[in-house]
Amino acid sequence: MQDAAQRLKNLADQLLGTELPVRLRAWDGSEAGPPDAPVLVVRHRRALRRLLWKPGELGLARAWVAGDLDVEGDLYEALDAMAGLIWEHDDDAPSKSLAESLKDPGVRAGVRELVKMAGPFPPPAPPAEEMRRRGRLHLHTKGSDRQAISHHYDVGNDFYELVLGPSMVYSCAYWESPDATLESAQRDKLELISRKLALKPGMRLLDVGCGWGSMAIHAAREHGVRVVGVTLSQEQAAFARKRVADEGLTDRIEIRVQDYRDVRDGPYDAISSIGMAEHVGSDRYLEYAHDLYALLAPGGRLLNHQIARRPQRDESAYEVDEFIDAYVFPDGELAPVGTTAGLLERAGFEVRDIEAIREHYALTLRQWVRNLEARWAEALKLVSPGRARIWRLYMAASALSFERNKIGVNQILAVKTPPDGASGMPLRARSWN
């Protein structure tokens, strides 16, 4: 009888309809596949049971988080090799359903062989790190958003500091060159946003989704503005308030645990929304845009920094990524940049500039992965092994997605232009550069 790795490789080649591009190592120590390829390690046959009960990305994700699957060697190389089979799909191409695939006698035989190899049932429980839901019927209520934000951000400020570095900025940096430091690139991003918003002493800035307070501190310290920062994360707010106090800026910065929909003390001269709008959801986005528009003074500017996906021919077929939804950003949704700009315009904004900076996010993510890998033992003292594995996989896979133009990130500058048309914008739109 063949050893486990060769049997798994034969099955994978048959079920995928192509040769598996990685080398396999099974729980019995056997190996099969291209000798110089990255090694996918199946540490336990339980990984097969996870795939049988949840075929596709979610089953793979559960096996990875639980440690039943691992990669030996360069993670980027392994993900790059497997991307076409797992993560990168042609959204406009017809795909077979599971029922259609099972009509093939060869596929049915392969599944039966997989069942034999998987070992005793019932199915394994999902890892503890998976988001638990009662359903998806009431997305993006204030309660569900609070739960989703807590799942993602309230995993320990020390862990985020390990990954993000001293800047504590959890969004795309702005790199003058690939050789710049992460700290200088994040500082340059905050300064770029400040210049786009034309911040001046005495102005009021609302920072929506203020995170650990980095934008609020930069704007108050470097530009003399008064800032209100809002977040739904208790841990972020506590960390941000301490940083504000340490900087001696409590007279200029207020950090609130508050939903942006409950902010009622406008008008503000400027609003920054950096890496927050991905949490809003397509059904609520126009409401989000209207709310921010209402909070701005006439002539006020909004800087919306947001990840975008590529448009699909049939937008109704868009589905949230299962791994990201279950383990990283619950209830998060991505939209094409054109859709986002259109909704901001419908709310009354005049969109004045869109800057695409997706290559910058790839550089940022690769640095975060380096930070995590360099301090892996320390990370495991701060969070569970499953949580650390989630962040390593999600950041590495996301870096490749940005590099391959599967997703992007854009800074949209919009103005609440008054009726007389005086936008207050410079004649040269990129004068902040």
C-alpha cells in the first residue's frame, strides 16, 4: 500500500484536475511531490476531516488555525504556488457546484478514498479563535459591529505593538522608497493625510475608527488641531488615552468609545476615516456617507482611506472571504473604489482626488509579517498559537493579493462643497506632495 503522502497527492491531483504544486509531508513522515517545492505539512489526519465537513477555504483555514496544517519553508512561496487553486478565482467564470462535481465517478471515488484516510468521525470542533454567530440576518447593527470590532481588536495591545511597531498604526503606510523604515513610512502616511485635509491650528478633526490614537496625536501635536477620536474597542481606547496623556495632549484630544453613528457634536472642519470603512458594510455605506457629510462644516474635507476589491461582472455574486470573515474581520465587506466614490457623491460630497497606493500596503504587510516572525516566541506568550497563526497567514496572503492587484487601497479626498461652489481646494490638486 502507498504511504499517506503519495495517496494524498494522487487524490489531490485527481480532485483538483491538475498536479499539486507543493510537496506534501503526511502525519506518518512520508513525502511526495516536487522535491524543490514548498512543503505543505499535514500534521494530523484530522485536517482531512475538516476538509470533508467544510470543503474549500474554511476547512483549510480551520486546519491551519488548529495546527493540523503547516508550511515548511517560505510561506510566501507556498501561498504563491497554491494561490491559483485556493484564493484566486475568476469571478466571471462559471464554476461547478459540489453536487455537479460529484457526478464524476472519479471524483466520487476520490472522496471515498479521502473518507477512508480521514479516520474516525464526528467532525472536529472549529478552533476557539473562530467567530461564533447566530446567523447573518442582522449585520452592521450597532451591537453586531461592536462584537465584530471586539473580536478583531481586543486581542491584546501588546500583541498589536509587537506586530505594528511603536507607531501603532494599523493601516497602509506610505513609502518614499522600499528601503524606508516602517516607522518613517507610517509617519509620512499620517502627514500626507494631514496635508490633504489642510489641517491648521484651531481646527476640529473627527477621527473615525481612531485605533490606538496615532492619527489624533499626530494631528494635534504637529498641526495644532483639536481632535475627537472614536472607536468601538475598549482596549484601543484605553491605550490611546494613555498615549495622549503621555504626550501632554489631553487638552486637545478626546478619545471616546462611541459608534460614529452616535456622534452628535458637529460641525467638524475635517474628518479622517483610515481603514475603518471596510467594517461599515454595503447596506450601510450610504448611511455612513450621509452621517459624515452631516458632521462636516461647509467646505470641510473627508479623507477616506479604504481597501477595495476588483469589480465583478455580476456584483450580486460577491461573497465575503470565508477565512477573513471567520477569523480576521467578521462582517467586513470590500467594494470597488468606483462604488465607494459614487456613494460618497450620492451623500452630497464632491470627490476631488483618489490616490491608489496598493503597492504601499504590500510593503507594509511584509514588514508586519517580519515583525511577527522575528518575535514569534514572544507572540505565543501574548496570544494563543491559533491567533498568531491567523495573523501570519492573513497578512502574508494579503500582501500577495495587493501585489497581484486582486485588492487595492485608496485614499479618497472629498469635500462638503457649499452651494456657491467654493471648495477651498488648491488649483493644483496634488499640491500636498
